[in-house]
Amino acid sequence: MKITNSKQIFLNDNSSLQNGVSPKSDEKFFDARFDELEGLHIEKSDTKEQHQDKNKIYTERKEDTYTITETKLKDDEPFECVVKRKNGTLKSATKQLPDGNFETIVYREDGSVYSKGLYKDFYEIFLLEEKKYDRKGTLTEKTYNDEQSQIINERYKNGKLYVVDKTDARRQGVLNERTVYNSDGSVYINTKYAPDGTITESIKNKRTDDPDFDEFDKKAFDGIVKNDFEQGMSGTCYFVSTVQSFLNTTKGREIIKQSVSYDKENDVSTVKFLGAQKEYKFSSSDIKEAMGRLSAGDPDFAALLLGYEKYRAQSKSKVVDSGFSTEVFKALCGKEGESNVMFGMIVQNIDNNVLNDMSKKLHDGNYAITVHTPPDTVDTEFSEEDKKAGLINSHAYSLKNVTDSEVTVINPLTQKEITISREKFMESFITFAQVNLE
């Protein structure tokens, strides 16, 4: 995967179950938005117009660094568009259907179909349905609108329905309901949310695919956050990776130690967010119920994450799914830290200078650093080999080490270390967040 145009990616705090519900990356929409923004240097495209009479059909040709776009218009309204890469391969084709809607098919360089989308408009703002496929043609994701003003996002694993998210179409990213399925089609977890982010109903059944996944280890429930926790069936990679990055430092371990305690006599876990000055108490039954949905492994970490879920609903009226490390920094230690994202846009690319600076900060031992992959698009999707190694889109990782030639990150889904070359890292990661814990 090579990120060829990373600055033209808008980011929000939506992430999926493993990697978050990716924000829609729409090339034509981004081009229009960037033309409106002031103070940004963008390359103006060479446009050749071939029309004298607006009532006639004519073609506009647009060329940029990476693609050549030919758009057909009638009465100054576009109805067909073909985008080709500079190497001649077809990238996308859009056409107006007899019913007035528009269909867009996006292709990988090898010719396989990446996605098929149906929209009410040419600019792909009003989505009716979009399907994504792997290179073998197997459905991996489907997104559509229902009659209750909800956006339904279905994700598939090995061709079987795995997760269904229902979000409010009127409030982008507000999760109404999530259902996680076992591979046999039975429901593992179903959670419903109120508009303020609080849970109104939660059901957890047996995890038939991995019965030990959500096991509650009573003996390990002692008020000490260990290093054996993993992300659960929620979009909490940003929180898991942030806590992991704290545990990579001496000061961070002290902060996490002060954040969780356990009263064995009353069987109560107390979670304190020092930066937010908030405190929450949970029984072991509360923690047991949250296991699997929020996290797996260490129950004390589950208590910490359950506390953050309560805090986020109360202070931000948001569900725990999807967020940025900077907000977790502030809750845990009172500092927001810094990142290369401002107002939802990337303002600094990760290059060798940035990596050198990160290396120094990691060796100083006072910094917690997380890094993040881009949303899944035809230009940024990871290969099957990368995915097997643990690299996935719209996902947060804690940064463990940076050398002159390699970078090591920790995947919150498995807590396994992933070591890749600097070049591969700069191709694969687009944002970072860091905080000085001293």
C-alpha cells in the first residue's frame, strides 16, 4: 500500500470494531472541498473544455499528479465520469442510471473491483448503497440507508456477516446499535445506545468461535492493570493503544497504577481519571458483563475502559467507540499532548524527521506515543499479507521503538509487536499523537 495523497484525507473520530467505520473517502468530493479551502497549497488541474453550446453533450478533461479524469456533461450537468491512473489502469467509472441515480465502480490496479456504490447524486454525497469486495470478489462490507434515518454498516469475515452497526444519518457517527455475530450466525453481542451515548440495552451470549475470549479471571482482578489486555468487540483501539503507550514508560505506569484500585472486601473496583477528576466504581459483575464487548484479558483494564465509557457518555454524550488518543491523554493525566491533525485534517506528514524526533522521545522515556493508519480506500487498503501481519486500516497502535532502519508498533487487537522498515511505516501510517508525561 502506498499513500499517494495523504493530505487529501479528512479524518473524524469514527473507527470500526477492529478498525472503525471508515469515513467515506470520496475523491470528487475531496477535490471540491479542497478548492474551497483557503491557505492550502493544492495543484490546480489542467482542464480542457470542449463545448460551445451548453445544450450539447461535451467532455471535460482533468489531469493531476496521479490520475486523468474525463467527465461527460449535458446542459452543464455531469452524467458520466471515467478516472484512469497515469499508468493507464482504470480507477473508477461513474454513470447515471435510467432512474436518475448514479453508480460508481472503483477498481484496483490489478483490475479487481474494490467497491460498487449507488448514489442519488453525481458527487456521491447522498449514499444509497455501497459494497466493498476483496481481491477474490468476496463481499467484505456493505453500507446503506434504512427507512428510519439510519446508516447501516455490515462487515463480513470470510464471507459471513460479522458486525452490523446502525448510526444516526442525521448525526454523523452517532452509534445507535451494534450487533456482533458468531460465525454460525448466532448473536454474540447486541448493544443499543441512547442519543447521549448511554447504553439502553445490552445482551451478551456465548462466544462460540472462541469460548475463552471473554473469560473473567477472578484471580487476576486485583486493582493492578497488567500488560495482557486486548481490544474487545468495540471500536476502542484508540483507548487500548493509549494505555499501552503509557505502560511503555515509567511515569505512565505510575499514572495507570493510580487510576485503578480494588477493594477485595467489598468486591469493588474504583477507577479514577486524574486529569478529568472523575471517579467511578464497579462490581466484579459489572466487569464480567463488559468483558468481550469492551476488552479481553486483564479484568482491571476492563474496569478502566468501563470507567472511560461512563466518563465519555457523561462528559461528551458519546459512546466509547471511536476517538483520538489526545482525549484519553487529557482524561488520564490532564494533558492533551500534540498530534499532526488539526480540525480533522493532517497538517504534517510522517517523514524521517518526525520519526527521528519520535525515536528521541521514546528513548528519553517520558513520552507516550500512538500512531494511526488511514481509512480504507482503494489507494490505502492493505494487502492480505499486511493484514495477516496485523496492519489494518483506521486503526491505532502504540509506538514501541524506532531505530535507524525499523519501527515497532503494538497491535491492540492482539498485543503483538509488529516490526517494519521505516519506509513501510511511512507508507502505512498517517497520523500520530504524543504526550510528555513528566
